Amino acid sequence: MTKIRLGSESMPFDIDEFSQKLGETAIKVTVPRDQLPEVLKRALDFINFGIYVYSIVVLPSPTPTLNTFIVQMDRIDFNDKLKGWVPFREGRDPPPQT
């Protein structure tokens, strides 16, 4: 999994750097509140191409101020046999779900 923390107090979050990570199997970033809409927009625009699809979870960072959010993105694939979305497994079919 690619875990990246883009931005800090001394270096601002870089939305273009985040966009370059799209295509990885898993991405976890800490995003400033004011840039969260743009992060989600870029992720959804990327998914719209249909080559890579992600499940996306957004959680507040563990601070009481709600100034930053954690965005966790995990690649998923559609499984015709199961008729649903399953975690991406490189080079093999996902295990059957019961």
C-alpha cells in the first residue's frame, strides 16, 4: 500500500502530487479540509475513466479541530461470477465470497 502524507505545517498539501499517486493499489493521504473537495473530485474523475476503480473512505484526522481528513482509497475490481465489487488482487482472481 502506498501511504503518503502530503503536506505539513512547513510544506503545503500538493493536489498535483496526490493526482500522480492515482493508479496505485492503495493510497492513504492526510488532506486539509479546504482541499478535500478537490481531492474527491480528482479521484472521481480518475475513476470515471473506468480503468481503475477505488473504494473511498473519508475520516476526520484524530484531532478535535476537523482541519484535516484522512482519505483511504483501495483499488477494487468487478467480479462477474460474484456480480459485485471485490478487493483488487494482482495477477489472480479474488477468493470466492460466500
